[in-house]
Amino acid sequence: MLTKEKDFDPKLGNQGANNNNDDDEKNANLLTAAYVPAEVLNSSPATFGITSLFCLTYSNRNDIWALGCTLYQMLSGTSPFKDTSEWLIFQRIIARDIRFPNYFSEEAKDLIDHLMDTDPSRRAGVGPEGYAALKRHPFFRGVDWSNVRAGTPPKLALQSGQFLEAGESVLMISMVKKLQKLSSKKVQLILTNKPKLIYVNPTKMVVKGNIIWSDNSSDLSVQVTSPSQFKICTSKKVLSFEDAKQRAWQWKKAIESLQNQ
């Protein structure tokens, strides 16, 4: 599990996978289905239930597989085996059905391939050199591992620089649902200091909409309907969004603060 500490330092946890609690039902909820490694599924009966999976022993080799899943999600915004049900997710894991977006670098694809090798003994970081070999992978070129915590984190930037102009930086970004009458679509809502307000397809990394900016609140305003839902109103249309992390009021404040500068 990837969590966030103060100062936005990332922290990895195992979501209780090594918890020896005898309550199987409780343990069943401690792991995300999409992060279960193939060997765990292959060692279970074909008619397994979700609760039986988490009685199995986990090792650092399983964690390395999960690291590959985490890296994929951090780069793409979605898990590598995302599907409509846990059963379909498990089938994709067993088949190792990984589909890389075309914007993934060769180094990223190579690292994820090695982290998620179907043979646990061949995974990056499992050999005699341990994690030292993993840290030397070209994907991490330029990382000063001995000084990671003391270093200054990079400024928040978009996956692809094509969305930003010279000197432009991101002020706020969220994965949200763009609500429509009969459906909803997941998009990345982005506010920059230009100012610019856009929403992007998180999988294809293409701009799906550019919300016309105005410093005049009669031409651009934000209406909060709940902690998670808000509307961005322009003179031509009203766009409805849902932020699962309940940052509707933060969006309103960020946009209005920029208008008042």
C-alpha cells in the first residue's frame, strides 16, 4: 500500500499481508486483489474464495511483484490488471496480461517486466545482490540512494511535458470523475499557474477538455455540492466532478485564490 507522510514523502506498507491474525474475513480485506502475485493464485485451488488467498504465506518476492504493480500505477494512474471484477483481475494476473501505455519509457517497461517476472526467483532484487541490483536499474539513473530522505522532492509535474509551457507549473491536480447524465469518466483535473484549467485522459495522456479561464467570477466559478462533488461553471457550460478524496472545497479555494491574484 502506498501512503503519504508529512512533506509528501511516500511510504510503502504491506497492508497487513504478514499479519498473523486468525480472523480470515478481516485479513481478506487487507490486500488489494490487483496486487496479488501470480504464484499465490496458482498455488490456490481453481475454485478459491477471496478469503482463502490471504491465508498463504507472503515473502519479499511477493512484495517485489507488488512494487511492479505500484510503479505501473504511479506512472499510468491505474493498476496493471484493472478489470470489472476480482475474478477477471485474477485471470489477467495468472495470464500476466500486462498492457503498457505507449508513453511508458523503455526503462520503465523493462523494470516492471523484471519486477513482475512469473518466476519469483528471477525478479529484480531477489538475486544474491538483493536490492542493490534493483537500485542500479537504468530507470533509477540519477537517484542518490544514500541521500534520498534528505533530498528535495521534485516539483509536481505532469507525466508528459506537452501540457506545460516554459515556466508553467502545476498548482493542483486530482484524479476525479467527470459526471454526466448517464455515465461518468475518470479524468485528471489540472490547475496551473498560467492560469490554465484542463482535464486529461489518464490512460492516453491526452487533453480532453480546456476550461476557459476568467478572473471574473461571473464567467468562471466553483459550486461545491458536497465534500466530494463540485461544479465548475463557465459562461457556456457547467462541468460536474467528483473527487473521491473529498477535495471539493480545496478545488474551489485554489481556483478562487488564483482569480484574486
